[in-house]
Amino acid sequence: MAKATHRDKKQHDPLLGGRQGKKIPFEFVLDALTDVSPWTRPMFGCTAIYVGEKIVLILREKAGRARDNGVWLATTIEHHDSLRREFPNMRSIEVFGKDVTGWQVLPSDASDFEEAATRACELVLAGDPRIGKIPKSRRLPQISSKNKRTAKA
């Protein structure tokens, strides 16, 4: 039986609802991730890419705030410096109105955009821990020590 591709999942993914026909920007990113069976979900009017339960990237191409168009990396602040050595044009997204965010963008207007986006896919394929987060809504709630005592009683 043939392996399902992101296109197959896109057509049958119930999470996409009525947005199944919407064009995914920078689709070469999904093609590069095929080996890890990525799946997509609409988020912020963009396309979020998941591998397993982790969100790894967001693809954004919108008219408003075009500086944030490109491939967003799901990362954390402690990884910014090491990632910036690999992606010199990477910066925090601006749409959230903060100076520094965990989300970093590989801007689509950068001269090395396709090369950088492809390199980001290679890092995801390699399981690089700097890229990817389990969304808060999918994390198991932490039980405080007080609640643990109550649960035991």
C-alpha cells in the first residue's frame, strides 16, 4: 500500500474542515517533510505544520504585514542564537507586537529564503530539538504537589 502524502492527508484531514481547497503557500516545504508524515491545520489564517503532536512550522503568505510572510519556526528563545548562526536572516515575527517571540520567521523576501526553508526542513527531519513544540492545549496538565496529596487521600 502506498504511503499517504501530505496532499492525501490534506484532502481527507477532518481538521481542515471547509478549507480543504485553500492553496498552501510554499508547498515545497511540505514536499521536503513527506518522510515524517506532516499534517496541516489552519492557524492565524496561515498553515500550521505538525509532525506527530508537535507543531514545527507555520507557512504564511498574506497581504497584511508582509514582513512576517515566510516560514515560521516553532522554537524557544534559548535556541535563537544557535539557530541564527544557521539562518542569518531569521528574526522574531512582528505580528504579535512583541520585540522577541518564540516564533521566528525565515522571511520570504530574503535572498536565501528557499535555501533556509529547505535547511529548516532538514533540521525537522533530523529531529533537531530546537524546532518544534507541543501546543499548550495538547500538553497534559501538571499536578501540583498539593493536588497530588489530595489525589492520594
